[in-house]
Amino acid sequence: MSVNSKRFFSPQQKLEIVLESFQRDTTIEAVCRKFGLVRSVIHRWRNEFRNRAVDLFTDKRSPKNKALLNGFEPGESPDDLKKIIGNLTVQLEILKKAQGLLRFK
């Protein structure tokens, strides 16, 4: 393997490495040696795991939380956009009726 080539770890492999690094009967150094990684990589993966694991336990019954967990900004989820389209459709129909009433006067 050349110095410039990077190894690829699948998300599943990263998860297994991170979980192994949390085990009480091993050390980060041992995990580094086993998988040929440097400490900074494992620490970065562990931090990402900790930061994103909270999302697993967020209440998904709320449409707002569900949209945020799926990566949508507030007001951009499909449900939010459907609501906006519905409101605009109602407004358009009201304006059409009002325009029709004004023509006959």
C-alpha cells in the first residue's frame, strides 16, 4: 500500500471498530494496532458516534422531529411543503372567486 492511498471503511466496519474501542477489556491503542489506525481517527469516529447516537432516541412521532432527523431544514420537509401548497391552493381559489365576483359588478 502506498503512502498516499487511503483505506476505506464501510459504515458497518466503523461501527464495529468504535464499539470495540468502547469495550472495557481493550484499549484504544490495541484497537489502533488491530485495525492499523491512528488514535485521531478512532477518536473522531467515537465523537461522531456519540454526537449522532442521540438522534436514535429522539421522539419520531413529532412530524417536526421526524423531518429534522431526515435532514430537512425547518419548513422544507415534504409534509411542510404539502401544508404550504395546500394553503396556497386555498388562497388561490379564494382569489379566483373574488375576481369572478368583481367582474360581474
